[in-house]
Amino acid sequence: MMVDASRKAISDAPPSDADAARTMRLGTGTSLVILLLLLVAPLLVKNFIVFQLTTVLIYGIAILALNILTGGSGQFSLGQSAFYALGAYTSAILIEHAGVNYALTLPISGIVCFAAGFLFGLPALRLSGVYLALATFALAVATPQLLKLGALEPWTGGVQGLVVDKPDAPFGLPVSQDAWLYYFTLAIAVAIYIASVNLLSSRSGRAMMAIRDNEIAASAMGINVALYKTLTFGVSAAITGIAGGLGAIAVQFVAPDSFTIQLAIALFLGMVVGGVGWLPGSLVGAAFIVFIPNVAESISKGLSGAVFGVLLLVVIFLVPDGARQVAQACRSVIGRRKG
Amino acid sequence: MTEDRLAQSHNPLLSVRDLSVAFGGIVALNGVSFDMQRGHILGLIGPNGAGKTTLFNCLSRLYQPSKGDILMEGASILTRPPYRIAEIGISRTFQNVALFPNLSVIDNVRVGTHSRSNGNIVSDSLKLGQVRRAEAALERKVDEILGYLGLRGVAHAVAAELPFVTQKRVELARALAAEPKILLLDEPAGGLNHDEVHGLGELIRRIRKEREMTVLLVEHHMGLVMSTADHVVALNFGRKIAEGTPSQVQSDPQVIEAYLGNKNR
């Protein structure tokens, strides 16, 4: 039958290596080099830059979460700021009102946000594409106002927000608070990255990507489409919540207006700049949303927004697939050198 | 075991009972009944709009019949949601190929094993020992199927980038990965040339024999059905107009009038 045809197909086939497990992540060697750079970075720069690098890691985690949702299961969200806020407030309230250790608040924030994401995912099942994006947008718009509600003020601090104490390095380690926070965040970021790579290259991850590609065929293969879609929402929200909790600890402050739609858009933008569906791109996207506004401001104070817009357009035109495209280009150049 | 098998062979593996489907005022299927015996290849034929694909979609639970029942090993499948059809041993291919286009061939086939494996997001994220062992077993199984269908060479190619003929073969591999008792093939010959159709017939018979499957073949290509099927059911305008061996159905006057006559064959 198709034997002859498929033999021909084999010789014609592109040499691409498209396994989900491989396209989602970097090779072990490259990963270790990047990890090493991230480990030594705080030793080379001033404390303020260390704080900014911590912010990059935190946003990187939040963008990774969005990448799992959009790149993994094909669902859009402009509402990630809501889950980020929920995680931030959960951690801040637990630290300030209940005296819980800051590190222990993070898994709690993750669980609270998982539940919230899962519940939000249920009605969102009926929506897809731009409509889902709009529904999540509504969530993002509502969040800051909900946080200001008078009834919640004893816990949330209302418009004033909550101040969180900055943690010291434990066991009397001779590092500054900023450096400790950086390494603490890095450890969590690495753990979440590894777990996400594991997840996406597993049976569950394949189910998510199958749903993204063709829901009817996925269902015919025995995949419970509704369950996996809501689970993905839950997982994405949980990781975003952990990022939010870390954000509260790092910034030492939570207030409703830190979590507006602008944050959700920034995370979305970071995902696109990093490359949708490419997990390592999350870090690049985070660096973009943290540093490029500063670069824009240094070019022109009065027109920083316009300069940022132009820089963003340049990126979108030159590399529409974002950092992933740059990485692929580098790989093929290196491959040619070797060959 | 053998006695069990013999006893079971008197009962049909799947039986369609008085099945009707209506879309608004249009009756797509009207009181259709037939049985599928274990190990048989059943050909379902009929001109365009006869109700073949409607019946097929009832079997995979995409459509809800308005009347009648479908029994798999004596139990109704109509209480099951679509995603719980694969686990009772019904697996399908699609008329216009419904692969996961951005996934590699091997990942497509791995997804095919979903109903035959277990897991949850926590153990999958932590890559616990049981997950590693399950993945290793899965790899052996997937590799066997890729080898069986001659797809090892394209295992890591993106499904969407392959020629249509190869995509159809990947879809077959994905369906086999679910280890079905019944393999539902929706127009597998569509888009194939003469030699390829001949090869396909041989492949279907080989799969039935070597992998012990029962096959429901919905097909337009009369030659393929007549040379491959053990038993043929003919539909027209949503009704069963004939049933029997290929030669019986081929010589049935109603079938000739409805289908073969028009095609001058």
C-alpha cells in the first residue's frame, strides 16, 4: 500500500526533531551554562541590580505559567494578574496576620491559586480563543477593585495595602537580604522549570497539547478534554500564585494597584517575546519586560512609552517567534560550523 | 480460555439496534440494525449522504441517537461520554485525517496510548519512578507500532509536514496504540491511488489477523470493500437496504440501483 509512498515520504521528510519533550526545553549543556550564569550573576553586580534580577526570575515564573496554559493547552489568558494578586495577597496575609514563615506561604499560595484557577477554568470551558481572552480580561479588570473591598480591609489593608517584612538569610549565612532572596527565588524557579518540563513531556502534557491541536481527536483517544483544560488552568494559576507570593516577599509590599491589567498584559507580552510554547523563553521575556522599559526611559524620559513601543515593534518584526527563533538561528549557525 | 472464546463467538462483539438519528427535520439514520462478529471485517457502504459517517459518529459518541441502542459486548455505549469510548476498546480514524498537527509522529502515537495508561499531573511533574517505568513500557509499545507500520524513519517529524498518505498511516498507528477490540476506519482509501488502495486492503487484513482486531470499514471505494470485508452492510437514505457477504450485497438489486448502478460498475 502506502509502503512505497511512505518510503518516499521518509526520504523527503524534513529532518526536524519535533518531540514535545525536546522542543519545549533547552539541551542539558545549555541549561547548565545558563544556570551557572544565573548563580554567579549576583556576585558581579550591585544590590539594586540583584533586586531587578530577582524580579526577572519572578516574572519568568509567571510567564512560564502562562506558557503552559497557552503554549501547552492552547488557552489564552489576559487574567494572569488576578492569580498573581491572589498569590501575593495570600502570602502577605499569612506572613503579616498569621506569622507564617515566608517560605511556607508559597505552597499555600500555590494551592489557593490552583483552586481558583480550576474553578475559573470550569466556566471558561465554554469559551475559546478571543472570547476566553476577554473573559480572563474581565477577571483582571475586576481584581484590583475586589482587593479594595471594605469587607476585606481588615486582612488586605484596603487601598493602603500590606507591608511585608523582608526575610534575612537563614543560618547566619553571610549574604545580603537581596542576594538571599535572589538565590531563594532562583531555587524555586529552577524547581518549577524542571517540574514544568517534566509535566509537558509526560502523558498529561501530551494530553494538553493534543487538546490544543485537535479536541475531537483528543477525545476519541480517551482524553477527558474538560478535565485537562481546567487542570491546565489550575496548574497555570498555581505557578502564577507562587510567583505572586515571591513578588510580595521581594517587593515587601502588596497593594491593589500593583496588580492591574497592565501586569497581565506585560506577562502576555513577555510570553510572546520569549516564544509561545518555549519554556526557556519565559526568562528572556521576563528580562524584556523588566529591563526594556528602563532602556526606553534612558533613551527618552518624556517619550519612554513610545520608545518602548518602537522597540517592541522591532522585536515583533525581526523575530516574530521571539527568543525561540533567535535560539534556533544560533543552533543552526553552530551546527553549520561543526558540520 | 478457548472455550470462553468459542462461547463468546456466538454473541456479537458490537450490535447496533434500531438506531435513528435526526438533525432537526432531517432523518440521517432510520432504524438501522446490524451485528459485528468478533474477528470480522465489516464493510459499511452507501452513496454520499447515506448515513455512513453519521453512524460512525454515533459509535464514537459524537452524535446522540434519537432512538435505538449500540451495545458493545452486551453493554450500551450510549451512557458513556466520548472520551470514555476508547477505554472499552473502540478506536477510530477520521475521514479527513485528524492528527495533532504540531506534534511529532511519535508523540501522536503516544497520545494514542492515553486510554491504556494512568497518571496524574503531580506524579508526572515530579517524574516519579512509576512514571519513568510507565514511559519505558510505553516507548517499547510505541516503537513496535511504528515499526509495524513502517513509520520509524519519520518518528520525529512534525505530523503536519508529512504527505497525506503518510499522515493516514500515522493516524492508523495512533488508533492501534489504543489497543482497540474494534478498529473504526472512516474512508481510509480516500486520497490514495490504485496501488495504495490495494496495499491498504492487505494491511487491514493483516491487522485483523495479527493483532486480533475486529474492523468496521466505512468506505466509498467498492473494490476495497468487496475484496477486504467478510460481511457488508449497505445503507441508502439512512436505511439499511442490504446485508450479507460481499457478493450477495454486490448482486442485490436495491444496492445496484442505489449505488453501483449509478457508477456503471
